[in-house]
Amino acid sequence: MAQATFHFPRGFLWGTATSSHQVEGDNKNNNWWAWEQESGRIAEGHTSGLACDWWAGRWQEDFDRAVETGQNAHRLSIEWSRIQPAPDRWDEHALDNYHQMLRGLKERGLTPIVTLHHFTDPFWLEEQGGWENEAVAALFEAYVRRVVETLKEYVSIWCTINEPNVVATAGYLMGWFPPGKQDLNAAIQVMTNQVRAHSAAYHAIHEIQSEARVGLVVNYRGFDPLRTWFPPDRLAARYVSRLYNDFFPRAALDGKLVFLTKRITIPQAIGTQDFLGINYYTQELIGFAPRAPKEIFLRRSFPENVDLSPSGVIANIPKGFLKALHWGLQYKVPIIVTENGVEDAADELRPRYIAEHIHQMWRAVNAYYPVEGYFHWSLIDNFEWHQGWTQRFGLWELDPETQIRSKRPSADLYAAICKQNGLSSDMLAEFAPIILEKIFPD
Ligand code: BGC
């Protein structure tokens, strides 16, 4: 067996990512909490409950876990509904709690990356029409100003909106997320307002903190044609990719919002990304299906004979990750991998998923793609939105009832990668021998 190590550049950021509603617990003043109380919304009737109990202080022990496993960064999000519990009220205690968390990261040598909107909205905003209401851009800007003014001492990398493409798709086309709509016009309105809100936040942050770096986080999903020889499949895959993957970073590049039926230009959006956050989990095949109007004339599937996560939602396709990073190059800004991971309670697939994806990322870095860091989703099992607690993404397992954490083997593999700033054949021999020959051939 060849012995070798794939090294990453000095200063590469290695961390994990979390989001407020998924880890904090007792987070009752937003649209997700209300949604969880409705029957039939969340798998097995689960609720976020105490989540990982970070709001009461358990972030301290989890940040210690991150440090002990060699990480040097962490991505978390701020909960709008805590900072602004009512339209005319700011909560200083909540701001102070985030102050302490961010100081906690800094004191532990973890570089913070902070997301300002990760899926949840204050309940009062939802009552005003949420993201369909044009006023959301100004409201979001006011909240962002308050946060950045208070927390800038600890943070210089800000993500405005996490996965606006998922919010629009899951909330307004599929009906999985609140407000549970299936309405194309509403989705178009929401996407337009997300670009406005992102741009307003971008400019506000730079006004307050000139050295800040601000970006969007996109959920990139590879879409390949089901039948490469069939032009309608090729067209469908290309179109879905443009709308899902390109829409937001394109808007932040040249201010152009390209829908199937119309184009809009928002000049304030031009040049509003200092980096691009890419969340990559998987890729899929797209077939044109004229008899499936409900699925918007598409048939979606995974290639045959690929490794699937236990509930079948993630196919392990590491080459799709390299493709995602290659796709990101066109926006001509540095890339941060803001999320990558797999649900796998038994930790059978995760070690090789991690190793194979990091190997592909090394290929990108080795070819001088400007990738600055990697954030594994996630540090610890957390509330997985409409899948509740049925999908487990943590390097640590969590029992949400007892709050007991148990380390999965993947945490040790990831620790070895972070500590060595690279991926070695010895690590694979220990944690994922099945792919050793594939990644380090003789
Ligand atoms: C989201 C996370 C989520 C993860 C796993 C990402 O799309 O940003 O909040 O937990 O996927 O499904």
C-alpha cells in the first residue's frame, strides 16, 4: 500500500456547522416552532424541544468537543426571533447570550462564521406575510444592523441567508417547510425579496464593518440528465440547475434574476458576495416526465448502485462535490464549504463519506481552486427540520431526552484530518479501509 498524505494549505479552516433553531432549544417565538406543533408536519410528530440545549449553556461543552477534535472554526447562526421578539422590541439579554457564545469560540481559538438567517422567521414576521412581503428587505436590514453593531468585535465573516433556494423550494413549492405553500408565483416573489434582503444586508454590514466579508450560502445539488442521449432530459437538468443552483449567486454577481417567465434586474445586488458559501450533500438524475405535472414535469432519482444514507435521501457521490466546487469558480470569489455531511445514526457510511469528499476537495485545492475552509454538518445530532430526530447528522450522537452525547468514530477521523491539516493513508487504514486502495492506489 502506498503511504501518503494529501495536505491542505496553511490556515485552512476546519470546522463544523450548526444553526440556532436546530441546536439551541426552547426556541418558541418563530414560525418553525408553531409549525412543529401542528399535527402531521414533522416526521413521527417530533418537535425541536430542548434540541442540544445550547441556549441554556451547553454550547460550552460542545465547543470544547470541537477544540479537542482539532477544529479551528465554527459556523453558527443567530436567531432573529430572539434578537427582535416583537417588531418594536430588541432583546439585550439575547444579544448578550450570543456575545458570550462568540467570545467562547474566540477564547477557544475557533474562528466564527455567523449566519444571519437560517430558515426560521420571527412569528410576527410571518404574520406580516413573511418573505412574500416586500417590506422584509428593510426589516431584515434593521435586524442585521443591530446584530452586526453588537457582535462585530468577534465576527468578520458573515453569511446573510442560508440556502435561500431551499427556503423557496421547500416552503413555497413543495410545502415541506412553513408556510407550506405550493405556489409558483409566491416562490418567485420570495426569491426576489431574498435578493433584495441579501443586498440590503450586504451593504449595511460593509457600512458598519469595513473589513467584513459577506456572502450567501447556496445549497448546490448536482443535476445530471437521466438519459444523456435524450435532449429533453438534458434540457430539464440544465434548466433545474440554473434555477436551483445559479439563481442566487448569479443575482449577487450581476444583479440579474432569471426566471422561466421573466427577468428582473436589481442594481443594488451587483457585486454583493465577497465569498460563496457552498453546501453540498448529494447529486441526482433528472428526467423529463410530461405525465408528472405535480412534480413540475420532472422525474428525479439517484444513479443505480450508489451508497445511500439510511433513509435514502443522500447518495454518496463524492465526484459531485468536485463538480460543485468547479461550478463555484465561475463566480470569481473565494469559496467556503459551509456544509457537507450525511445522516447516518450507525456511522457506517459517514467515515468513507467524509474521507471521499475531503479527497475530492483536496483535488480542487491542489488545482488552485480558491477553497478556504470546510464545515462538516454537523458537530452534534440536532433537530432535522421536517425529518425531526429521524435523521442524525452529528459527529456526536445526542439523546435529546437525557442530553447525553456519545462520540461516533467519524469524530476521531475528522479530528485526525483537522489536526494534520490533511488526509492520510493511515487514517483510511484505520477508519475506512474499504476505500483505502481506491484513494491511495499502489
Ligand atoms: C441545512 C441544514 C440541514 C442540513 C441537512 C442543509 O440543507 O442548511 O439546516 O440540517 O441541510 O439536511
